[in-house]
Amino acid sequence: MAVIRNEALHKQVATAMRTSITAGEWPPGTQLPTETDLATTYGVSRPTVRLAVAALRTEGLLDVKQGRGTFVRDTVHGPSATVEQSITRHGIRFETSTDAWWTGAEEATVYRVPTDSITAPLLGMDEGEMTIVCDRLLTNPATGTRALHRLMLPMEHIEDTPLVRTPDVTPAKAYAILATAGHDLTWREHVSARIPQPDERSTLQLSEAAALLVSHRVTIDRTQDQPLILERLLIGAETAALTYAVEAQQAPERTRRAKATQ
């Protein structure tokens, strides 16, 4: 490898390795040579090779498999799973597009946690107020796509419902319990993205370059405009897409009157 002045050596090695990958010399699934062999090939030290590999992992070109080595990643052509964020109601029974993900094999973790700067505003509560949280790892049985689901139940909103005794229910069941209790339900959803934490990356089996989609769904009593429960869904952005059916809403009466006078 010809050394270029005024450019970090590990970047030059990363460029050479990237060229080998894109040219097909190292097809997807290929295990890379050892650090020692790569250092000899490029005439650099092992720490330099390590930095180059780290850079290509960040780009999503390489995966390091514990105890096995470093491999060229398969090309990602787009999401392998589409999560339709829809809710269908049949009387007091509800269906969601992810009902099939709740196979019963997922072990729920239930505990109490106070609201924080993110969850408190979504629930219309003060920070530090107590909630019951139910966490689950879900898997799409069709594609193997993984997602982390959290159901957050404010104590003051569910104290008169069976959710106090059985918080480890599916979202559809939680909606049914609230509807049976007399609540007229509607939903608002907030979607953002961030870099996954190491434990999230490991649990969801994400690559080094993957971003995380974060969906917060608030179940609201329509009559009182009061948030009742909060769901959080974490899923890899490179393997899944969230889709929505969007319907036009009737403009408020005052808005229609204002436009009519223009």
C-alpha cells in the first residue's frame, strides 16, 4: 500500500480494505484475515489495523462476531419488516398489527420506575411520579426481526382497573381493559431516532452502524384528553420501517369560520 502523506495511516488502510470489499475481493460473509496478516499485507502495525476495522464497523461494512472473527456484512437493501402502526377496534376488543409478535414465549419483566424528563410530559405527569413498567423482547415470527417493547402504566390512572394486578398484558388487552372501564380511547404517536446503547444493540442484534427507531405511543381518554398509558417500541432502523395510515381531520369550527371570512 502506497502511503499518502498528511492522512492518518488507519484511514488509508480503511480505504484499501473498503476497496477490496466493494470490488468483490471480499464478498459478503467472508471472514477477514487476522490482524497480524492484515498488518503484514498493508505494512502497518496491528493497532493501526484495529482502528481501520473499527472505522469500517462504524460504516456498517464489517461485523465482529465474538470468538469467531471479523466478517464482511451482507448488503442491506432495505427493511425486512414493515410494522404497520394501526389499531382496529371490534366493540371492546382491539387488534394491532404486531399481535403475532406476542407469541407467549417472551418473558416479561415487571417493575416500578418514576417518570423522567421524556416520559413525564407524554403522560401529563410531573417527573418522579411512580409508574408500573412491563418490558418484553418481541420477535417477528415471519422475519426474525426483534423489538423491545415497554408498557408504562401510571399508578394514578390504572388504580381502579385490573391492570394494577396484571400489568403484563398485550397492548390490545390493555386497550380493552381501559375501554371496559369506560374510557373513550384515542392514540398519539411520537417517533424519533437515536444511536442504540450497547445492551440494546446486543439484544436487538444490530450492526455497529444501525440507528434505533424509538416510537412512543400514548393511549388517551378522548373525552378528558388525559393520557392513560405509554408504550415505547425500540427497533432497528435498517431492518424495519414503521408505517401509518393518515386520514384528514375535520378542521376546528373556529378555523373554518376564519377562512370563510377571508
